[in-house]
Amino acid sequence: MVSLGFDLATLPARMTYRGTRAMLTMPGDFERVLVEIREASDEVALEIQALMADVDADMSQKTAHLNSEQKQQAAELALDAAEKHLSMAALNMLRALWLAVDSSRGLEHDKESVIIEHER
């Protein structure tokens, strides 16, 4: 039963590995994979360029009335806020990881403890 359970649990990973290996060893398919990776990276580059253009236009409009010193102060405030948000995000990720790991642990009972059961 344990062997069958292990085989069933690892089946998706084994099928994915075999399928990927078979696809990459076929003549011509490796080139197709490279083309798809290039296309995906080009799409990401275009999205990043569009995002940067939007940020540039937005910030140029919002900070047009500020002088260089005020822009520097605003930059320091923005970096401070970003640092706090990233710190909290990292802390929240660690908390979520701890909760996920802790929730999967079985409840352990002390052999000397007393368990009181209630009838309903």
C-alpha cells in the first residue's frame, strides 16, 4: 500500500519530467522551445517598458511643481515607505510559511497527559 501510494503521489512529477525530456530530445522541438522562451521574454520586456513609461508620465505630472530639493525629500519618503512595506511583506510571508508548516504537523499528545472526552 505504501509503495502504491508513493507511486500515485509521484506520478504527476514523473509524467512531467518524462514529457519534458521527450519533448526536448525530439529534433526541432528544442528550437521551438527557445523561440517560445524568446517570445515570452520579449512580451515581458514590452510590459516593463510600458509600465516604466506610465510611471514616468504619472510622476512627471505629479511632481512638475516640485523643485529638486523637494523631489529628493519625496524620494526619501517613498524609499522609507517601500522599505517598511517590503519588511512587512517579508514578515507576513514568514508568518504564512510558519502557519502552513505548523498546520500540517500532527497533534502530539503527551503520554502522561489526561484526555477528557465529553459525550454529546
